[in-house]
Amino acid sequence: MAGRVDARGDLDGRGFQTHRSESAALRWSRVAALVAVLPLFGQSFHYVKDLAPLWALSKVFPIVSLPLAFFLLAGDRPTAARQVLISCVWLTLVPTFVAIGTFQQTFFIGLAAQIKLLPLLYFFSFLGFLRWLRPTMREVAAGFLICAAITALILLLLWAAAPQSWYKSHYVTGESPILSNDNRGNRIRMPMYFGLIGIFYCYRRFFVTRRPIWFVLAGIGFAMAMGIVRTRSTVLGLAAVGAITAFAAASPRVRVALIALIPVALAALFSVPYVASVFSTDSSSGFDVRWISTIKAISFLGTDPLRWLFGVGTISPVDPAGLMTYFNHFFFLADITWVGVVFEYGLFGAALILAIPVRGLFLVRQARGGGEDPFLGALQDYLLYAVLISELYPMTLAPGEFTVILAIAVFAIEQRRRPMVGQ
């Protein structure tokens, strides 16, 4: 296989599709630039109020970084640009106008409720950054994997060194401290965007190279997620994507064996109490609060088809009353996931939100070009993971994660069409 060239580029000895520019040495200045900005584009600090300056910067970064989109004017219109732009405008403005009539808010107060969707703009700003920086895909992968390694290192250091007094047992409703202690024990709510992509990368690399070290690294990552982060959606999503990837890579005989092992794997997974609690109806799991919120949301939508189609908006977080006062209940739309999304944006808006990662799945697949690139495969796995856990973790909380991957897929397709030889 080595040295054989097709119309799309080279094939290296491991069967990875590459361009000639991809086989060159890494340009570490460009990797460093990527590592510097990726945590902001990946919304790593978006909900980490313990790091107030970085949290504040993350909130304004969608606007601060938007001028990077001007670099898109120099080239062809990006694939999926129209979809992202229409989705961003619709999801920002329509619920704002609807909420004026529903909750008697002013336009600008209502608009503040949609700040969480501004990271959709990262598709334009990050793609503009990539066109300006002009890294190879190998350099983009290096940036992501360095961020993944830093995530793992910080997670391990906190786990090993943080005293018990740093773990908060009592905190304000709606807050999520990095270090907390609850019925799951000590937890570190580390932003895991890069960490999960790193795990998926190692897992994919194992199936390509068949080297056990990559499987061991993926297993260590999974163990850290299960034992330290302790988030049900993360553990279940990792297990589901891991099973799907293994099944897709296996021979027919191995697939039969994998199907036979499913009951054993499920029994082992749900033997962990906090994972099994995903099915719990006990009050300690918060099920009763979510159930009441779901009933109230559905009742509020009523039988009006327009409410179901376009949603009713929400009350801005800058309003001191908020939804909790309005409904006389601990009412958080994020807790009821897709019901909350339909409540705020309607079925049409929910479809627009879901269409972004789904479009990303198709574009990443196109960018892979039938090859076995572990990095692009890991990005595809993350989008699949996000769709699978969306009933536990709503997509509206970190839309920038999807649009960054969408931008990388578009950039990779552009590279495939116009290889950047000699850079």
C-alpha cells in the first residue's frame, strides 16, 4: 500500500487517506494557535463559574470571535452555511418574539434568554480561523488531542490532590460546581468535549492499527469518565458509541459474538448504582422534579397546534422571577431535555437543532472519503454520542461543540478538493 496514490491523495502504510501536505512535519506554531483557541470554541469554560474570568470570556467569545468570519468572504461559500445561518436567526428571534406575548417580556430581555445559542456562530468564526491559519488536518487533530491530554491531566490532578473540603455538598439550585459531593459520591464535573473525542480517537486508532496500547488508553479514559466524572449520560453515551463502533468494525462472526455479549455488558454497566439510577423514580434522583416539570410543560402547551409547532419561548435568566416563580416549581427546561426544547422552540425549532449534528454526521463521513482516519472518525463518533444522549443532556446547552465539528468537516472537504501542497 505504501507509495500508492489515488486521485484524492496518498495512502500511508496504515491505510489512512492523506494529502501530500498531511505527511509533512507538524508546524508547532499552528498547533499552538489551535490549542490556544480550541477551549473557547469548544465551550470548555461556558459553565465553569469557578473560573470567573474564563467563564465571562466564554460567554462573550461568540461575538468577540465573529470578525474571523470575514475570512470566509475570500473563498467559496461554505457548505452548510445557509443551514446554520437560517437556524441561528430562527432559533434566536422567533422564540424571543413569541415570549413577548407568552410571558410579557420586552424584546431585548427576551433576547437575553437565547445567549446560549450564540455559539452556533462558531461555524463561521472557527471556519474563518481555519481558512486564515491554513493548518493541515494532522495539525488540527494534534490540537484536539493535546487539549484531550490536558483535560485528562487536570482531571487526574484534581482527583489526586483536591482535599475533601473542596467538594461542595450544598450549592444553589441551577449551579454545577466543578467539585461536588452528592449521592454518587465525589464528582469532578470536568468539561469533557476534548476528553471524549480523545477517547473516541484512541478507540478508532485501535481498530485501525490493532495495537493494544490504543485500546488500553481508551479504556483508561472510559474508567476516568466512569469513576471520576460520574455523569450518567457520559458513561451511557460512551458505552453505546463504543458498542456501535466495535460492531461496525467487526467481521460477521465477531458480530454474532458481540450480540451474545450484550446482556453481560449491560448487566455489568448497570451494576454501577449511579448508572442504574437513570431508571430510578426515587426522589433522590430528581425524577419527581423532572416529571412534574414535564407535566407542567405539556399542560402549558395545551392543545394549541401553533404552540407545539413554534414553541412558547422562555423567561430570560435576567428576569428575577424566572420560570420557577411562574410555575411555582423548580422548573428548568434543560432538565426535561427534548420536552423543554419543544416547549421553548417548538417542533420546528427542535428539528432545526437536531439537523445540525445530523448534517455534521454526513459531512464528516464525506470528509473521510471512505478512509479510516481516526480523528475524523472520532468527530463523527462525538456527533453520534451527542444525538444518543440528547434525551439526558439537551443539545441547546453547548451547540458550539457541533458547529466546530461542522466547520472542521467543511474545511477537511475543502482541503480534499484543493490540497495545500508546499505550505
